[in-house]
Amino acid sequence: MARVLKRIETYYDAVPRSSARAEEFGPLTLFVREGDGWPYYARPALGNGGEVSASDVDRVRARQRELGAPEAFEWVAETSPGLRAAVEASGLTVHEHPLMVLEGDGLAVPEPGGVTVRMVGAGDPALPSAVAAPYAAFGAEPSPGDVSRVADRITAGLTRVAAALDASGGALSAGQHQPVGAVSEVVGVGTVPDARRRGLGLAVTAALVADARARGVELVFLSASDADVARLYGRLGFRTVATALIAEAEAEA
């Protein structure tokens, strides 16, 4: 399992670099968004085995505030065991998420009725709703330019999108995987509130896995939001191998 976690660490360091620049802060790397898109985070510098202090974290947080970026850190507990104490000493709140890996092609799941589950391309009429569905799952809306940004990433081979579409062609559930070489992470799977409990998210995840395998991806992984969601992904064959940690500043009341 150490080899798998090492591959995931390499992936985590590589995947933001397609749309962010890296700023080094000793044992930490801060990824800074270039142009529009998702804000990024800081994480342990690749290959760093040394200690991280609260002052190291404070330096990165100061830079994030200067940039107007979220004060956020992401890492794997088992590969950077000392970082949590430093992050908490700096005043951030840490959230735990099961880190899950799929071995093999995945287990079959029931095909939901009344929908079509398929991949969505850059010029696909379904792309806007496929981008919007995961936002709707959390009561939000995509930002202006998100659809064109995702389309550009699809064209560049950086992102793959799958969706469960209703009879009108609108996405009820959607998600992405982001391949880097032979490794890919399933991210952003979400279902609109009115279509939940129909197995759509699991079917979308299965489609993403099948697409990744067809493209030669050897290692597929994801982070579940909690243990209950992890049990759902377990139905596809994912198993928990570590703990993904996300630290952020608490919102002011």
C-alpha cells in the first residue's frame, strides 16, 4: 500500500500544475490559480519528509490571504503524519475523509431506470447541465465561465465528464475524473436534490471508472465525504486505504 500512496502523492502534486503555479514554502507547496477556475490549496512538498511547524503553515496562510485565496490545506494523514498538529496549532479546522482506491474494473451496479448514463464531450449540448448538477447538489450554481473552462479541459485531455441524463437531455447527476498518466481521481460527483436515492451518482461513478480503464488508467481513487458515502462507493469495489485531510479556516459568524 505504501507504493499506492506514493503514486497518489505524485498525482496530487502534478494535477494542479495544469492550471496553477507552484510557490514553495520550505516543506509546503502552495498552488496558485492562474486565470479563472477553482481556487487551489497548499499541501506537503513532494518528497518532503521533514517536520512542518505552525510557523510554516502561518507563512502559507499569510500568502493565501495576500492572494485572496482560501486558507486551505490538503494532504494524506498517513504520508504526512506531523502536518495535522501544525495546521491545528495555526488555528485551522481539519476534516477527515476516507481515501479510497479501486482494484480491478469495479463491481457491476444496477442501471438506473429512466436515464441515460454516458460520457459528455466538450461540444455536447448536455455539458452545461452536467457542469451545473454537482453544484445544485449543494444548493449552488456554477460561476460564469465554468462550462467553457471544463470544455477546454476536456479538449486538452485533462478532464473527463460523465452524466446521468433525463429524457430531455438534462443532467440529473454528473461527475469527473482527471487523468494524469496512469492515475486518475474521481471528483465532483453530485446529484440534483430531486433525483437522489436512485443510484445515479453510483452509476455516474461506474461510467467514469470504465472510461478511465478504457484509457489505460491503472490507479483510480477518490475521497468520500464521510463513512456513509464510503460504504456506497464500496458497492463499486472501492476500499479505504488512508485518510484524506482538508483544513480550512472556520467561517466567521
